[in-house]
Amino acid sequence: MNQAGISLDTSVLLRIFAKEPIEQFQSAAQFLEDRLEAGVSVHVSDLAFSEAYFALQWHYGISKTNALSAFAAFIKQDQVVVSATARAVLALPNLATANPGFVDRLIHGASQAAGHTLVTFEKAAKKLPGTVVI
């Protein structure tokens, strides 16, 4: 295992945040705790967050507010590494009711970080800089 860091995929995030199935939650939680105690950095990609965000709502009935609050609390751990975009988006007030929402803002942030103009049909995105709504 690479001691420089680990990356969590969606399946692990779901077990951590949904806390089920209980056996997998316990395994994931213990694995994560062991790595954090050993000083290993824990990376979570924007894509894994996006998949987990929708799955937590759709499959587990967890509200947007609760999912986003859990993500925001999770990334406050010193060894948890996320993109600057995810960190900024998760710090936004009222994100659960924001329009554009969490995933659209991650997409926009990645576009901005790459120096691109985001082109979309999402009318709500017109309030974001560097965006063209067609």
C-alpha cells in the first residue's frame, strides 16, 4: 500500500456516510481511522464526492443538507485532501438549496481551474463567472 496516501472511492464514502451495511461501515471506518492515525493522507476526488452525493440521496434517503454537512465535516480533518474547488464549494452557505447546486459548482470550478469557459444549458449557471449559457 502506498504510504504517501490513499484515495477513497464512492463505495467507501457511501459506507462511511450512510453507515450501512453495518459490517462494511465498521470495516471502512476502522480502515480509515488506522490510516489517519498512521499519518496517511486521505484523498477524495470531486467525482467520488459527486457520485456519493447523489447515491446518498437516491439510495439511502439522506437529505442534501445532511450529505453536504457530512462532507464538510469530513474534509475538516487535517489529513483529508480534496480539490480546492471542493473545499471552496463545501464552504458555501446554504449549499443544499443553492442553484446551481453542489455538483454543478464542482464542474464549474474544474472548468475555471483549467482556465476554460463553461458552456451549459443550465440557466442558473449564468450567475457564475466564466460561464456561457446557450
